[in-house]
Amino acid sequence: MKGSGGHAAAMRSAAAVVLAVGFAGGNGSPASPSEMPSLTVDIHATDSGMRLGSVLVEDTADGARFTPSLSGLTAGEHGFHVHENPDCGMAGQNAGGHYDPANTGRHEGPDGNGHLGDLPRLAVDGGGGATVPVVARRVRVSDVVGRSLMVHAGGDNYSDMPARLGGGGARVACGVIPATAS
Ligand SMILES: [Cu+2]
Ligand SMILES: [Zn+2]
């Protein structure tokens, strides 16, 4: 029976919180905190501008999950990052650098402590399609809204050595991440 009084008190204060939130919310705002935020990013080739598909970004308990539905890429692994600016122009150069809100200046991949935008490599099958989701454990959807998503020509060794930024080279496909999630 120990603690039952505390439980009752907790129930009362929880009820008070619900009441307070109800008043604060006023009439109308359809907040549904049980649903994880998500958004969809349309991806285009940076050279031709052709639409290659999209990437669904969702929060999960393990971090942000990026689920690609892409075609028209080259087979193999590709560097895949969140870049700073919501602009894919100039062959992707307008997107700026890897998103790095903590100003680490380091490319260390998804399990490092460098750029927050360092996502796991994107796997592309022999037919040029990408459908395998990746999860970036340090990232939340709210971190990446209003940025851009980039696919590089080459892979990513999650290091600045021997080549900077994982060595992925050219920016072949890009999409602007919407400014708000739903
Ligand atoms: Cu990149
Ligand atoms: Zn990086």
C-alpha cells in the first residue's frame, strides 16, 4: 500500500495539467502529440532537373528515418547528407555545406560528433533505385526542416581524410526540405 497516497496526488496533479493545457489551447488547435512528425522531400537531378522521386523523413524512437523512393541514380553507395541551405541551384552548390548547427567543422558520419547533417550512406541497387531506409540517430525532423537533402556521386567514408566531407564529390541529386513538418 506504500505510495498509494502519492499516486492519488499524482493523478490529481495530472488532471490539473490536462485542465491547464485545455485552457491554454483554447478552441481549435488540433495538436496530436502522439503522432511523430514527418515530411516528404522531392528529389531532382542537379544537372537535368529531372524528378527522381522523394524521400520520406520521419521521427522514430531511434532517430530520424529517411525512406527513399528514388530512381535514376548510379548503383552503389552514395554520400547522403543534410546541407545547410534550402536551395539546390548551381548544380547543388547553393545548398552550402553539411548542416552543422554546432559549428564542429568536422565530417564524422552519422555516429560521430561532427556535422549533424551526416546521414548514413544511401544504397542504390543495380537498377539505379533506392528504397532502403536509413536512420540517423542524432537527428530529429525538427532539426532539418528548411534545409536540403543531398545525394553525392560517390560514397562516404565518414571522415575528412583522405578527402574532405567523405569524398563523395559531385552533388548529383538534391531536394529542398519543407520548412514545416506535418
Ligand atoms: Cu553532402
Ligand atoms: Zn559532413
